[in-house]
Amino acid sequence: MAAERDEERDGHRALGPGTAGGSRRSAPFAPGQGVKENARRRLREFDVRDRFSRLPLPKAAVLLPLMVREGRLHLLLTVRSMQLRRSPGQVCFPGGKSEASDKDEIDTALREAKEEVGLQPEKVEVICRLVPGIDKMNHLVTPVVGFIEDAFQATPNPDEVSEVFFVPLEYFIKPLKYKALSYKTSSGSLTLMHCFIYYDQEHKKSFKIWGLTAHFAVFLALVIFGERPTFEVDYDLDNLISSSENYFINLYASIYERKKSNL
């Protein structure tokens, strides 16, 4: 059966070249190298470390857990428990708000992953922190990328997580079912919101992956594979490092200006 694709452009166009951090192009994915080695090399080029950590927004972090299955990179995702007040039943990465005891965003992401799916911090090979996002509650959300063992068996905390599943990372640049929607952020500006429908053979059901979770998954796939996706994105793909940072800086500036105007 032919692959289904549902794409809506809504008149949104990709951003032009950025300037923050220069206009470097990262080296392409090299098929001859090992999958993990390739990914590590690419990810380290995009490591922002603590560059955005001091921005005056409440902090949160998520773990983007990568594993290799049958020679392909996969991402671990969770479904939020229906008992939760905020976004019940939605797909997300393990993560949450920072606590006073957390040393940094990496600590936050690892602590939350342990609480939610039983992933022990020492079992995660942390590679980098990518450019953060800002959620609808104006939290600064930092994505932390790390490798986990392919034999990892999740033990979901039923108070927080109802299901755990895995998606091939390549799906986030070459999806079978996809929508692109214009979305108004908390700052009032329009941005592109990705929405994927992924059918999981193990669970025999489809999952909807959208919002900030999809945003992080797409960016991770762009970073690692260095390929143009089959849909439109908010970056200049020839200058992905600088344009991704510019995209975030512009988003943060619009929120900051809106806060000032409300004083």
C-alpha cells in the first residue's frame, strides 16, 4: 500500500540564514562509520552546554534517549498518565521542572527519567544539550541527548506514565503521516508546529507526536542525519547551527518584549 502523507503548509516559510554563532555547516552523516560514532560526532558540534542556562525563565529539561536497534537509531517516548492535570495522554520525552537539588539541566533530565521510566542515570551516556525551547507555560526547556542500552526495559511509574514506545529517528525527517500547522506561541507569534502519526507494531496502535516534543525530535534528526526532511522546517538547513540559535533567540526576545509590555 502506498505511504500516506497529509501535509498542510499554511503559508509558512522557512527562516533565512542566521548569524548567531556564525554560518558553519556541520559535516554530513557518514554511512561508512558506526551509527553511534556518527551520531556522537554530529551531536557534539551542536552542544550548547550552559549557554542559555542563565536566562530569567523557570527551568525544565527533557531527556532524548537514543538507542540502536537493528542498526538504526530509535528514540524512546512516553505517554503521560491520564491522572496528570497537565497534558494527560500526550506523548512526550521523560522530563520535568528543575528542582533546587539539580546541579544543571542534565541532572534534571536524568532525575526525571529515573522517576518516570526507571532509567538509572549511570546507564545513560550523556552526549550534549541542544538549543532549548519554550513551552506554553514559558518554561525554558532544555533537551538533553543521551544513549541508552538497546536492552533497556522501561518500568513506567503509573502515576506519571501510561506507555513507553520507540520510534525510528529517521521517521522525524521521512514520516508516513504528517501535518504541519501554524501555531500561536505564548508570545503571540506564529510558528510551525509539527504533528506526526506513528503506528507502533509492538503496541498495535498509533501515537500522535506533536508540539515541543515533535520540535525536539525533528531537530535531533536534522542534526544527526544532515538531510533535508520531506516537509518544511523553521531553519536554514545550510546553516543549521546558527539558524537554530537565531530561531530560539527571536522566540525568547518576543516573550521578553511581551512581558515588558504587560508591566
